[in-house]
Amino acid sequence: MQNIKIAVVILNFNGKKLLQKFLPAVIQYSSQATIYVADNASADDSIRFLKTEFPTIKLIELKENYGFAKGYNEALKQVDADYFILLNSDVEVTPNWIEPIINLMALDKTIAAAQPKILSYNEKNEFEYAGACGGFIDKYGYPFCRGRIFDTLEKDNAQYNQPIEVFWATGACMFIRADIYTNLKGFDGFYFAHMEEIDLCWRIKNIQHKVMAVPTSVVYHLGGGTLNKLSPRKTFLNFRNSLISLTKNNSNGSLFFKIVTRLVLDGVAGVKFFVEGKPVHTWAIIKAHFSFYANFKNTLRLRKEIKSAANYTPSNNQIYQSSIVFDYFLKNKKRFSDLKKELFTA
């Protein structure tokens, strides 16, 4: 890796305490990389703290809080590297967390993005919600992971220790080729946060590149550092951005049917939230749908742009050709290993 330029880029917003806790390990175990912290116009003491305590870290000061998606787009314009490693500020890295992934990507030029095994910082033997051991989606655009389906988190018993091609890599710790990121114009800044990594990986898949999960690299994610898991704002972003991604990137002629089915399934989720005494999340889903409608014309424009790219050759591989909602809630398939492998190949 001597001639490869690697940049670890941490996006920060009012995260002084997280940087204080997790940045030392990043410095200790990332000697082959240049470390950047991109600050999203924090109102806390983050910038002074970084300049005082970690003067060797390269600091990028953004003018406003652009959110996760646009924040990275703006920050990475100022980073010169062959590989970007997008790392959440609430991730604890471990020895040898970079080498296995970069070595694999260097050997196989078709791999555009990858992620390590993501375990819970608080429950070290359990997969973490945001990415686990590699991400997938079903045919209606609902995401799940190898090691995590909806709210069911599996224990890590080395059952997913083999590297495999996946559909999406987590934004909590995403390795990505800088030229691919740039050529695809990075994340969709409209998303602000949540689902932007799935959208980007879908676009990567649609130009015949691969996304991998490499479990020989392990990190521990605290989670909830940007938006709390139970935040109505997060519910809104997840549902809206997922619908936009499905519309932009779905390649076959059944888009209308899939969108209608998604809207119905989202409605069922809204009723479930209401029955559980969480009406603010029901309202968040309703608002997400109206925002999706309001931006539908622009989404179709982006869909046309994606499909008109010279190297656009869509593939449905790694898309689960069934309903994960149906299988999870009605068939009681709670673990990734319960799903039929043949349904991941179109």
C-alpha cells in the first residue's frame, strides 16, 4: 500500500465528546492513512479542541451544517486520495482495520466500495444496526443486513465471517474509490442523512461495479450519534429517502407496481407505530410520503440521468426477490441465514 493514498474522513457536528473518545484509536491504527475531520459548522468546542489536542489532524471547516450527504460531498472536494474511508465519529476502530479491505480492492478493480464487520460498541458480540455484516434490499427497496433484519440483531458467532458481495455498504464505515465517488457525484445531497449510502451503492451496482463486506476488518459502532434511532426526523428521512432511491434506481418495468406496494406497506408501518403509541412516527411517514410526491418530478429527472449514463448496465443481483416485510413479520424469518440464497440472484 506504499503508493496508495488513503484518506480517513470523519464528518463532525457538535461531536467533541465522540472525537475525544474515539479519535485516538483512529490515529493509533491508521498510520498508512491521512486523517481528516470535516466539521459541519459545529456550535460546540470541536474545532478548538481539535486544533489544541490533535494538531496533526487535517481539519476541514465547512461553512454550514450540510448534513451527512452534502457534508461529505463538500468535504471530499478538498481531499486528495485514491481511496476515501468515510468514518462516523462514534466508531471504535481496531488493529488491522484498513489493510484487508484496501488490499482486496487493490486486487479487484471492479470493487468500488466495501465495509468491515460492524459490531455494537455496547454489546461487543452483537452485530450493530447500521450495516452489521453487509447490506441488502428487497425488491420494494426495504433495507436489511447480514446479521440484522429490522430490529432483530444477531449475535456474532462467526457465522458471517466470509467476505461476500453485498448490495450496500454502511455509511458508518464506507471504503470507496475516490474516482468512483467523484464520477457518480457522491451522495445525493437532498437526502441530508440516512439512506444516502444505499442510493450511492445502487448507482455503483448499476455501472457494473461491486460492493463488498470484508469481515476480517472489524469496527465497533456506538450508533445514534447523528439522529437518535427513535427520532421522528430519522423516520421521516428513512421513509422518504428510501422511496426516492427506489424510484431513481429501480431498473425494470414494474416501478409503478413497486411504488404503490411500498406506499401500502409504509401505511401498514404507520398504523403499527400508531397502535404502539408512537403517533409522531406515523405522522413522520405521512410527511415523508408528501415530500416524496412533491419531489417526484425531480426524482424522475434524476432517474433519466442515471439511465442515460454511457456505462449504465443495471443488475438485480443482491436484491432480495421477495418481500422482507412479509418474510420477517408473517413467516418469522428473523435471521439472514433464514432467507433463501437463490432469491438474491435475479
